[in-house]
Amino acid sequence: MEIEQLPRSFFDRPTRVVARQLLGCELWTQEPTARRGVRLVETEAYVDHDEANHANRGMTKRNRSMFGAPGTLYVYRIHQVVCANVVTRPGQAVLLRSGEPMDGSADRATVGPGRLCRWLGISIADDGTDTVAGTRVSLLPARRPPRRIVVGTRVGISRAVDRLLRFAEAGSAHVSTPRPEGRRARPPVT
């Protein structure tokens, strides 16, 4: 049974809502000889008027993908590590932090945004990829939604560190450290 990719309308909503609802969704990459996938267990929202958001000061050559259509990948390099975000609204995106491998492996090769991208084979060349209509990187609906979601502060940033914009599946071994404090997520506002 073929499952359709998440539609553009899924991403064209408030960034916090998308970040929360991406938990449990599947992220797949297609290489010429292999296909790899994860079930997303951790995300971070980068919203409007957010000092930690790469688009906070407007469009640049580096962040121009953040102003693409909802569902576009914004991929960037930081300290020799590649990280991937999916665009929601112009200048806003969700960082794809961690996933549980669909092949059942239990190692920590997909924990953290850099490891996740490395394991999936996502590179700078994927910046600007359309996850809605493309085949290289795709996002599929959750077949197994999280039972409980916790919310905490984002990690690895130096600005707006106190904002509760990190979402994770409670109890998942694939959530990065430090783990969110354990605040229960409120139902999303659509």
C-alpha cells in the first residue's frame, strides 16, 4: 500500500503546530540504490520574531530556502555538520532533530540533527528540495502517532534559549539530550 506524502497544506500552518504534528511522521530519502527512513521523534520550531531563527533579519543567500513554499527543505551547515529544516510559512521552519530508524536499528545514529542528516544522506545539495512533490526527500503521515508529547527549550542555540519550542515523544530512546523537561504539550491550535 503506497502512502501519499504530506500535502502542502500540512506545512502551511502555524510553525508550532507543524513542529508538534510532525512527531510520528516518517522522513524518507531515496538514493539511487537505497531508501532510508525514520519516524520523527523530536523537532524544534523557529518562528517569526525569533532571535534564534536564521531568517530573523530577512532573506540572505544562505537562508533563501526558508522563504520557499511550505514543505521546502532548508538545509545548512554548521561546524561541519548538516542540519535540515522544513519550511512552514515564509521565514519560518521546523528543525528535524531526531528520528527512530524505520529499519528497527536501536543505535543512536539518528539522534540529533547532524547525525539524522548523515544517516539519511541529506546534504547541502538537498537545500531547496520540495518534500511535497519531490521523490528525493519525502515526509509521510504518522502511522504510529506518539502517545505523549513533551515540550521544552531548544538546544544548541545562544539566543531565545528560554522559548518552549522543542517537541519530543516522551520515552523515546531516540530523543537527544538534554531531554525536554517533561512539560506536557497542549493540544495544537489550528
